[in-house]
Amino acid sequence: MPSSPPFVDPATGELDIAQIISEAVPLGRLIGLFAVIGFIPFSIGAFGYGNSTVGVVFVLLAQFVLAVGAGVVLIYVIVRGTQLAEE
């Protein structure tokens, strides 16, 4: 028997809003976590040290954290999508 696609209510064929929200909340938390972690060195570099070399290093560190966070989020989305497709 074919299963219904993810995020679709099999009974009505409409979007399953509860499932969409239950999948969006952990994703939003993961994005928010890396945003907060990246904001800390960015704010130290931009507001604490200005245009000095130390400030540039902190801003570069913040960009690195955001780049790694984007990669982690993409990996999470791919793995979770694969899990949902197998269910």
C-alpha cells in the first residue's frame, strides 16, 4: 500500500499543519542556536573592538560559526527528510 507523502494528511489529502509545526520547531531552534552563538563573537568584534585586528578576528570567527551552523542545518534537513520519506 503506498504511503502518503510527508506533511499531507492521508484522510483529507490536505496539509498536516500539526506535523509541519512539529518539524519546524526543532529546525527553528537549531537555526536560533547557531544565530545566537554567532552573534556573540560578532557583537564583541563589531561593538567592542571596532576596526582593530582583534575585532576583525572576532567577526571572522562569527562568520565561521554561521557557516558551520548552515552546514549542520543542511545536514539535519537532509537526514530528517530521508527519515520522513522512509516512514
